[in-house]
Amino acid sequence: KNSFTIFRTSTLLKSIFSKTVEIFLLSVKIIGQSFTKTLYICIMVMNKDTAKKTAEILLQIKAIKLQPKEPFTWASGWKSPIYCDNRTTLSYPKIRTYLRENLAKIIEDEYGRPDVIAGVATGAIAIGVLVAQQLNIPFIYVRPEPKKHGRKNKIEGYLEKNKNVVVVEDLISTGKSSLNAVAALKEEGANVKGMVAIFSYGFDVAVNNFKAANVKLNTLSDYNHLLEQSIDSSYISKNDLDTLQQWRENPSKWKQ
């Protein structure tokens, strides 16, 4: 009878090629023969300097707004001291270039040159096109659900089966819509190598969702680097920092 022994080790490694990496090792023993498979189902910020610079840019152009004393209300009903709208970056040519070049670099460094870039509709269509143009490869995008008319496509653009695809997102919150796009691509026969995004809130629910889907995610910046940059640039006070950290710990219950 086959016996399976599963061990999981989670280690946060810092200052390795300037990366923050969480690696999960799955060791499976089958009929006396064992092998170890490394599953990159983690969220990684590629470079601390880039992460802080990206956060600074997003704050400067108000793509990210921090209002601990006057919280926003998200569509989900959550009260939040932060609001992120990365579409604002599209109005600034130099910032578009910065994002395009750095996302493309992450893709090539982490995944090699894919066959196709897939943007997640609608927020990541524009930035996805820019990244695909930078890499000089085809672009497609994935709708949240199929169109109700015409060809009723969920994936727009030409996608051959077994092509290597990297997904581009603008923002990661829970990760559900992003991973819905990954699932749609896989259903069409794509080999999804992973995902890149401009910014992630780093919610536990997102981390768990990406782990469950076994999808690797790389971001230019995240919530922790945003707070660090906000303090360094005196954008927020120490009291504001405490409020923002409390929200991050339990966003669905904050101010409820």
C-alpha cells in the first residue's frame, strides 16, 4: 500500500538577492522512495529599493491615499484607511515607463520570456499591454465572466494551447479575481508560469488563496514597504502608523 508522508516548512528568507521569499517544501514519500518538490506559492517583493520607490511614486501621484482619520468605504463594505487606484499611473508617461520596465524585468528574471502576457480586466489591461510591448510578445486579457453577447468570450485575444503565460495585475487584495483569471487561462490550455502586480495589500486571505492555487506572485511593492516609506517621508505620523497596522491585522472587522 502506498504511504504518503507530507512535511511543510515555511521559512522567511531575507536579504537573498535583495528578495523576500517564503518557500514551502513538500516532501512526499512513496513506497520507500522519496523526493522533494519546491512549490513557489508565495508572494515576493523583488527588491527593497524598488518597493520603496514604487510606494513613493504611488503616494506622490495619489494613486494610493492614506486617510486613517477619514477612512474610505470599499465596495465590499469594509472601512479602510487606505485606497489604491493604480489606474492613476496611466496619466503619467514617466511612471508608465517605470512600471512597464520594472514589471518586464521581474518577468524575465523570474520566469524567462513567456509566450504571452495576460492582463486581468479591467484594471490591468493597460499596464499589461505596456508590459507585453516592452517584451515584444502577444497580449490577451481575461474578463471576470464571459460576455453575454457576440462570441461570449472570457479571454479576449488569440491564445494557443500549451503556451507559457504570465498574468499581469495592477492590485492584489484577496486574490480571488486574479486567480479566477488564472483558472480561466488554464481551462483554455495555457501554462501559467505565475503573476506579477504593481501592489499588494498582503492580506492573509490572499496569501492563503495563492498557496491553495499553487500560483507564484511577484509584486513591485506591498503594504509593509508602503508604511515604511510613509514614515521615512513623514507622510504619516506614528499614531497613523499604529492605526494602519491595526487595520492590516483585521481589515474586515476594523471600525465595524
